[in-house]
Amino acid sequence: MATASAIVTKYSRDDKFQGGILVLIALVVAVAVLLPLFTIFLKSVENRDGQFVGILNYVEYFQTPALVASIYNTIIIGVVTTVIVITLAFIYAYALTRSCMPYKNLFRSISLIPLLAPSLLPAIALIYMFGNQGYMKELMFGYEIRGPIGIVISLVFWIFPHVVILLSTALSTADGRLYEVAKVLRTKSIRTFFKITLPAAKYGVMSACFVAFLYAITDFGACKVIGGWFTVLSLDIYKQVVGQQNFQLGSVVSVILLLPVVVTFIAQRQVQRKQTAQITPGSVPYQPKPNRRFDLLMLLYCIAVSIILFAILGTAAYASFVKFWPYNLSLSLTNYQFNLMDGGSWQAYRNSVVMSLYTAFIGTAVIFCSAYFIEKTRRYRGLRSSLNFLSIVPLATPGMVLGLAYLFFFNDPLNPLNFIYKTMIILVLANIVHYYTVPHLTATTALKQLDVEFESVSASLKVPFYKTFWHVTLPICIPALSNIWIYLFVTAITTVSAVVFLYGHDTNIAAVAVVNMDDAGDVAPAAAMAMMIVYTAMGVRIVHWLLTHFIEKHTQKWRQQKLTSD
Amino acid sequence: MSSSDSYLLIQNLTKRFGEFEALSQVSLEVDQSELICLLGPSGCGKTTVLRCIAGLETPTVGTIVQNGVDITSLPPEDRDFGIVFQSYALFPNLTVNENLGFGLANRKLPKQKIQERVQQLIATVGLEGHSDKYPGQLSGGQQQRVALARALATSPGLLLLDEPLSALDAKVRQRLRREILDLQRKIGITTVLVTHDQEEALTMGDRIVVMDHGVIAQTGTPQEIYSNPTTPFVANFIGKMNFLDGIASGNGEVAVNQFSFDCAQATETLSLGDRVLLCIRPEDIVIYNSDFDNNEINCNNAIVIDTEFLGSVFRVRLAFEESSSTEFIAELPPSDMRSLEIESGANVSIKFPPERLHVYLA
């Protein structure tokens, strides 16, 4: 057979347009992710004058015992936090999915409250509860809350909702048939738990462990406020960069922090893949059966956890209104007069809201569109799969590392994009990039649920792809868009790590103001500012919920199935 | 038929995915207004052929000419076809009306013209009264009709149907087969239908292309394919067939066990000693009472092993002699069963009519 050169389909107008967009996305990824991260590595092998010094900075790092101790500290914090939060959240998720206790939806919502707060908030609250002038300091039995104990409790509070979500998903995918068989065989319930429940949820639990560990070792806010003498890696980055202006050592610490993060991240991806392969089409969903004693026990547990969550949030709220803790407990709004405080201002709060709105609106549009082009373009398979891979890189990049990378990259006078440094633009960009992965996965999942042949049908009807996108793809994905929007808003307004190196005089934001006021000793105003973030996140969430219901009622009518027979 | 007057001309179509050859040297001609069925088991490459015609796959080698134009390297947007997928791919958030108007709206036609055409399409497929419903509110059969109407909306020159009926119940499927066929005849659109359902292919196709492992096994009218399958694969895939191991014993005869059959009318040229498969369809076997004269051509004694009642026919399992490993199946109407008094263990005479025998080299 004559081997003529392989046939290449001509590029249609749609193909060319989509190719152009994909190249554009690749360029943005290069500028916003790859190049900045590369500069971190570069800085870590340079001296202050920018000359290559090999591993000299690393040698210096490992010869400083105070710094090396942080590696150990970080791992310990990660492990202890993970063990505690997984245990607490597992029982909570078990109650939500496997018991018949009342008010499940209420308890589900309560468990999500910490999502609305920066990790700074539990730390501040704990100081009011267990600090030197805390109202429950006797419970510490002479131990210091400032230090590892405070860090762990704050992180457990803050990571709790993330883990509850993951574990309830893992526990709710159980196959009811297995439990029926176990019952028919008269298996003891303890044995059923260890032989059926745990193995089925195994990968979900492991995945949740890795996620908890990741959050714990990369957190900055809680460690900053309540760490005291105790140092961890993310805090070292901040101290080296902001305190000592030692950018080289800061980047060395960043690279060292990246190591456990990347390892944990890869392990988590592996486990997650196994988890999804477990659900078979024949599975029957598990329906818990009422059991008075067990249900009551679970209810009491959930009430206890909820009380603790509310106690922490309530303490911060109360402290923010108290005139002068603990001497004058009368209530006032003095602490909310941010303009009178060092490091804080109402301007910072307004900046936070504006930044979060920009992040949510621009981020939703950009992330959804790029997910669309990556998922639904017919050609450019290689480019699309590499972009898809790169979209998970942000999830494995701690906020502190990303922030420092941006500082190096965009603060460089040679960079033509230098003008965005310390402006609202870089804050929004950093937030979108930092929180890119989860919305990208949400968008991709939504797009994958659409019939793969929509684009083929449109091509046969000679309708350009953007019309199908606008009239079909986008309207169907409104629920996903709405989820992405609120996720971006809440994470942007509560985050501090990615932006702590990037804000300028006019672009200070609320979460950073909390750090700075706390640093200056204005703990009550810091609590007030942290509460402003919570109020805002909560308010926006409620408005978002109402709006979503309204919009879905009016645009998703087609989802109501009403089958007529043939 | 010469290649110049066929509407769709496929030559040497080959598609490789890495080492795997999904299609190899597929050539095919489809006449204007013809309905051709690509039939084969899953993975035989029939859908790949359809996707190559649509431009959704690029063939590795080969040419596709539609209406005199070489379309091999054109993107789907620049080709002229309407397509119905197995999933229908109806836009779920658009009403029936909007789904049908979707391709028309892009043609810069006045709104009123679009509405006229949509109404006409709705009437054509019998969906009056459903135009403002969403696909999710329609039954499977109705959705199928919307998909068909949408594919026809822009009056394409070629209709591609990819397993269009496989998602439906058996009864609805039978009715829609008829409807699609009537519609196709009425508007005279050249159609390529992909199916794994032999009954669908036999009842709908003007011609059938049977595919196996990426190559065309046989092309022909339904009758040709059924009565003269050219390979054991086609014989086995379409309808039911008895396969008996035999050896060519010269003079156009084939020996099965110690019995000899006259196969002079079968097409295969045999030389003495060739191992062959002697094939006959169950309904072609003639059964007589055991006192029938066995000297007639291709007649033999046989013993009934058991019978199976299938409603309109009986299926009878037979062997030439007791405890023989060579078994075969005959099918005959209940009236014959009664008159011949056939039951398990009965001795009968059977005849393999020479003109009904097929022989393939084993």
C-alpha cells in the first residue's frame, strides 16, 4: 500500500479561533503560574546580588538550628491536627450520613460556618478564651495557649468543615446491599463497621487526611496570631521576607515547604482516583434505620461540637464589642473604629470586598471559559491535556509560596508587568490563581455531564461554537457557575497567605489588617475586623443563596422531568 | 453502477489509532436517495466510518467524495450532512421549537420563515402540540423524532444515523423503523445508518454493508446477504445458521461423518480432502416422516434430541444418529410439528436441499 502523507483535516474558522484562545490561556498560565514559581527556585540558588551560588543558601539554612526546627514543628503540627480533626469530623460526618438523628441539615450548615472565617479568627478567639486574661484559662492547667496547642486547636476549627464535606461524601456513597447481606448473616454492628463501612470509606478517609495535612502545614494566619515562640515553615517565610528582607532564605524555606506539600498532594490524587473507581452502577444507596440510643448519642455529639464552634465564633464576636477586656466588659463599637487603629482602616475592609467581588466575577468567567475550551475543543489534544494538568498546580502551591513568587516576579523592575505590583490587579490575579483548581474541577465536572455530541451537532448545523456555548452550554451550567462564584468570593475575602506580600498602601485588605493590628497589640480591633469578614461572608452567602434559588426557578425549568409515554 | 453517479463514494478508507487499525481499506458507494446500513458487532468500525463521513474523525488514508466534491479533509462545519446520535444530543434547555430552529436561526432567515419551516418539521414527524415542551418532558420515541427533525431542518444532502433506535423499547423501535423509512423515502435523502441490530438492517436498508474487524465482510441487498452470505462470519451474524464440520469428497460432495451431501450448487470451489464448513439455515431443513424414501438427494435419517416452543415456530434439535456429537437445529411451523408427530426421541428423515447449502473452507 502506498503510504501517502497522512490526511490532515483543514482548520475551520471555529478551529482557528479555539486554537487562538488555547494559546492565549497557555500564555497566561506561563506568566501567572510557571514563570513566577520558577523565579522562587532561581532566587533560592542566588545571593543577594543575584549571582548564582548553587546550594549555598540551602547549606546556610540547614546550619541554622532555629530554622531547621521549623521543619519538624510543621510536620508535628500537621500530623497532630490531622489526627484530631479527622477523628472529630469522622464522627460528625457519620452522624450526618449514618444516623437518623433530627436536624441533619441544620448541623450540616453549622459545620460549614468556619469556612466563612479566616484562620486568624479562631486564633484570636482562643486567646480570649485561654490566654493570660482568658475566661477559661484554668482549663489549660498552666500550659500556654500561645504555641503549638493554640495552633492545633485553631487549625482543627478551621479545617473541620473541609474534612466534614469530604468524609460525608465518602460515607454517603455506601452500597446498601452490603448492609442488608450483613444483617441477614446476623453480623454484629461493630464487625459491620470495621468490615464494611471502613473499607468502603477507606480512600475517602485517606484523601481527607491528606487534605487536612496539606491545609495544616501551609496555614499562615493561625500560626501568625497564636504561634508565639513556636515557628513553622510558612511563618519563617514571612519572617525572612517581611522581617529581615532576606529574600534568598525566604525562597529556600518556600522550596522546602513545597516538598512535603507536593508529596502529600500526589498521594492525595492517587487515593482520590481509587475512590471514584469504587462506585459501581448497580449500587443501592444506603438508608440508615432509626436506633433510639445511637441516634441520641450522635445528636448529643453534634450538639457538643456545634457548641464549641459557636463558642469560638461567639467569643470573637463578643470580644469585638467589649470596651476593654477583661476590665470593662460593657459593649460598644469602639473596636470597629478601624480608622483610628494602627494597621487597619475601613478602606482595608472596602478593598477586601471589592477585591473579592472582582475575584468572584472575573474568576468565574475566566475559569469557566478556560475549562470550556480545555474540555470541549475538538482539536489540539496535546495542548489541552497539558493545560488540564497545569490547572491542578495551584492546589499544590501554598499561598505563601505563590505570594512570594509573585513578589519576586512582578516586583522585578525589568518585568513589563511591574506596574501591577501592589495594585488591586495583582491581588485579584493572585487570588484567582491561588484558588483556581477547585472551581476548574467544578466547571470540568459540569461540562463533562453535557452530551459530548452537542458540539458535533452544532457543527453539522453550521452553528458557530460560541452560539452553542452561549445558548446551550452556559445556561445549563448556571448552577456550577453559581457555586464557583461563591467559592471564589468567600475564599478571597478570608485569605491572607497569598496576598500578605502583595498589598500596597492603598490596597491594604481586611485579613492583612487583622494580622497587622494583632501585631501592634490591638487584639480587640483585630477581632472586630475578623468579624467584619465573617459578617460579610455570611451576608453574601445568604444573598447568594436567595438569588440562586430565584435564578434557578426561572432559568432551570427544563430540569423538571415530566415523562409522557410513547 | 459506476462511481460517477453515486452520491457518496468512499475509497480505501483506513483509520489507525497508533498500532490499532480501526478501519482498513473500506470502499463503499452510496447512490442518491439510497438508505445504506452499516451493520456489525460493536468495535467493528461501523461508527468510525460514519464519523469519518461526518468529519468528526480524520481517516489516516483514503478519500471520501460527496456529491462530486472531495470532502476528505474538510472540517464538519464545511460538509453537508445532518446527524442523529444514539443519545440524540438534544439541547435540554431549549424547547422542541428552539431545538428545531437552532440551525435555521444561523442562516439569517426572517423569523417568520424559520417558524414556517419549524412548523412544517413538527408536522412531518408528528409532534404537533409538543412544540413548547423541553426534551426532558418528552418520551424516548418523541425525543428521537425531534432529533431526526433537527437533523433534517437545514435540508442537508446526506443523513447520518448512528444507532438511532437502540435506546428505545422494542415496540417503539419497530414503529419508528417504519416512520423513519417512510420519511426517508418521502424526501429521498441519501442516508447512512449504523446499527448492530440485524433486524433493523434487514428491514430498513436498501443495501447492507456487513463489517467485521474494520473491514467490509459483504455488501448487498438484505435478501442477498441473508440467502448468500459470502463468509462464515456473515452467515453467523445475520440470522441463524447450522455449521457442520465436513471434508470435501470430490464431485462437489461434502462428507459429514459418514454421510455425503451434494453441494454442487454452493459457490466455493473445493478440492478433494479440503476441510470445510457445511452450512444450512434452520428453516431450510426439510423434515419428513421416518418412512420417507431416503434415496432422494441429500436425504438422511435423523433422530430428534429435543424440541423447543418459540411461539410461531418450533425449534428442533437433531442428530444423524444417537449420541453423535454432530447436532443441528431445524425450525418448522407448529402445523408441521403436529402432522409429523415430532417429539423427543422420534426417528425422522431430513433433507438438506442442495440449493440451500453453503460451503466455506474451514
